[in-house]
Amino acid sequence: MAVVFDRWENRNFIFSRSYCKNCHFELSLLDEIPLISYLLLKGRCHYCKQSIPSELFLFELVGGFAFSLIDFSSISGITSSVFLSSLLLTAIADFYEKEFDLFFLFPAITIAILENKFSAFTTLDFISLILIISIFSWNIFKHKMGLGDLLIYLTIASYLTPSIANIIFLFACFSLLLFFVIEHKDSNYHYPFIPFIFLGLVLTQFSN
């Protein structure tokens, strides 16, 4: 997914070979094995020894956990993988750019509409959905949050129910607070929230 985002503007992420951004040397297949190649190379390019961004390893790790419980032999499994891939790509874009192309989220939105859980919503789900939308809308109006966060909440809530979406966002908030304490960045620094939403989604999968 990081490769797709990195080459999105040129649309050459399918047929072109991966290469080091520092020395521009094309990577071998052994250099592209997720997680393992990073560990074996000790986080450095095999050719020029330039450090490989550690976030790439984290994206591969979290992404690997996200897809590890999916049954790819079923239609529902394939649908879930597309849904997760869309959210992961959106999270990567938000991490690097603090914004994302709506096209990244379009597959997840489409699946959420077609595979919605509206019939499973309880009265509490509807109440919490209205409250959360109101809170998000107020913060967006005050420029404290982006519209993308609300879109992702609605997408997840439609696909998994608002109760699960609330738990995911709760995990995301706790993860972000922990990251803030560890990082010690300036209080005015704008943290990307969507990567933590995706992390919350993964944690919720394993807690069920």
C-alpha cells in the first residue's frame, strides 16, 4: 500500500520495479519481502546503506495483522480485504500528507453502502450515531477536525455498526494519546488521526 501511495501521481505502481529513493537502484525480490527483508537488512538499503524509513516497517506489520484473520477463499473475505486495503491506503496518505485523495476511500465507502449493517442497528446504535455525527460536525465547523475523519467513521459504522466503530475510535484515541506522550512533540503539532483509526480497527479485530 505504501508503494501505491508513493507512485499514485505517476500511476506506475503495478508494472514498475521498486527502487531505493537514495541510490535509485532497483530492488531484488529478496529485498522486497515484507518485514523479513527490513529485519535482515537492519533497516538499510542493501546497496547504498541508506536508512529505510521505520514507518514502512510499521505499516507492513500492522497491515499484516489486519489481513491475517481474513479467509481469502470466501467472497466476504475478499470484500473485507478490499475494505481494509482502502482504509490502509487512506491511513498511509494521511500519515504523510495530513490529507488524502477521496478516491483512496471510495472502495471502502462503496462496500460499506452495499454491505451495510443498517438492519442490525439497535436503538443505542442510532442514538450514538447521531451524537457522534453531531460532535464531529461541531469540531469540523470549529476547524479542530477534518471532514475525512467523519467520512471514515460513517464508513466503518455502516459496515460494522456504530457500536464497533465507537470502540475502534476509542482505541484510536488511546493510541494517539500514548504516542503523544512518547513522542514529546510540540503541543501545536498536527497528528494524523487516520493511521490510529486503522490501528484501532486492527486491535478491535483481535479483541473479538
